[in-house]
Amino acid sequence: MDGEVRKQFQRMLEKQNMKFMLKTKVAAVDTSTDVVKLTLEPSAGGDQTILEADVVLVSAGRTPYTAGLGLDKIGVETESLWTEDSLQTSKAFTRLVM
């Protein structure tokens, strides 16, 4: 998502009392009661905290599935798919899809 769009969207949601906890991982979940209790810790390490909530939305990064597509044969590096300003991964890929 475009950086500026993401920032604006996050601000809008924060005005609606949504809380964002970026770079945080869930160490444990307790759903034994009506309230969900999450044990959280910073991804880089640090003290754990407990968060109690009625509803929890977890968002995680995505891993591309490129195995078996033959991208290496046309010169597209698949270790990390970087894009140019025009959102193209490489000239070889651009020629393939045009």
C-alpha cells in the first residue's frame, strides 16, 4: 500500500479508537473466558505485556509463492522481489507480462 495512504488510513482508524501495535508478536493467547488475554512482546525483544480485549485482529506479513513459476529462467530474482518506482520487478518480467 502507498505509504501516504497507509498513514492516512491508520490515522482515521486511530480516531475511531483502534490501537495499532506494530512490530509486536503474540507470545500466548488465553481464550478461557469471555475476554481474550494476549501476552505480547516486542519483536526485537523486551518485556511482555498483557492485553485484554473483546475482539482481536492480527495482521501478519505475506510470503510470496514463486516456486515452480520459472521466474529464475527469465531473469527475475526471487530471493527478494524488489520493485522500481514504476512497481516493476525487473525488465525481464515487464517483457513477459506486456
